[in-house]
Amino acid sequence: MEIVRLRDNQVREAADVLARAFHDDPAWVWMLPDERRRATLLPWLFRVGFEVTDADVWTTGGQVRGCARWLPPGRAAMRVTPTLRALLTTPLRLRDATTRFLAYGRAVESMRNRVAPGPHWYLAGIGVDPAAQRQGVGAALMQPGLDGAVRSRVPAVLLTNSERNLSFYRAHGFEVVAEGSTPERGPHAWAMTWNP
């Protein structure tokens, strides 16, 4: 399976794929409990995420069947101008969910910093279109970051809020190193690391 860098003209398609992949994810259900509103907002939120996060984004060659956002060590996680724009637009779009959205983001970063205070490759998000799951797409999308961790000789780190994902990540060498609520009274999360 060919894995390539996401092109700018694929961002909308990738955001739609991630919206479908994460529609029932416990974190997004907690933040946006109304199913119709979640379906409307997730594609926009993932597009904003692509703009804001200075990640290496990988996808499948040809049609976007999934994508993974990897943050290499030493790179600033956020792009300044898109982040400022998002700070203005997100509360207008999320309205009452803004507080939960921001609290969740802070809790995730806090957990990440606790389990991996040193240099690491961070899997900031990975998702596969439900119609393409269980075909090796997710494993292939993880590989560029794992290869980077090997070259850098540092761990790879991820957080998941979905217990059903644990066996997939464990099968690829990740181990749970911490778990807890993100934030308090929010969705449960598992922090996992992979060591080269």
C-alpha cells in the first residue's frame, strides 16, 4: 500500500474521512453530544486541525482512505497565524461546546507531557474511513512516524479515548503507560508509547 504526504488539495477529503472515522469516538461524543451537530462540525474541526498543527500528514496514495498526523520531536506543534484565526472562529462555531473542547485539549497535552517529557514522535491523530478499516490502512499510516522514531532513537507516543483501539495499537508494539480522564469527568484516555 502506497503512503504519501497529504497534498493541500486533499485536505477537505481527508477532513471528511476523519469526521466519519471519529464520529462515534468517546471524546467527540462527550464534546458534541448531539449527533447531527457533531456530523456537521467534525469536518470543519479537522480542517482547522490540519491548518493549525504543524504535523507531517500522511495518507493513502490515490483516494484518501485514511490519514495520520505525526509531530516530530523539536518542532513547534502549532502554526501561529492559523492558531490565532482558530481562537477567533472556534468559539463562534462550537458555542457551548467551546469550554469542553478547550478543557479536553489541555488535558490531553497534560497527559502527553507527563508520559513523554522528553523528545518523542507524537501521533496527533490517525483515522481510517469506516469502509476501509481492517484492510491494513491504519498500520501503513503509522509507519512513517515509527520509522522517524527509529531514526531519532526516541519513543513514539499516542493517546486514545477509545478502548476498542487498544488491541490495534498493542498489536503494533504500543504499550499503555498511563490512563485517566481527559479532563476530570471527561472521556477516559489511554496514553501509549512505542520504543524503537
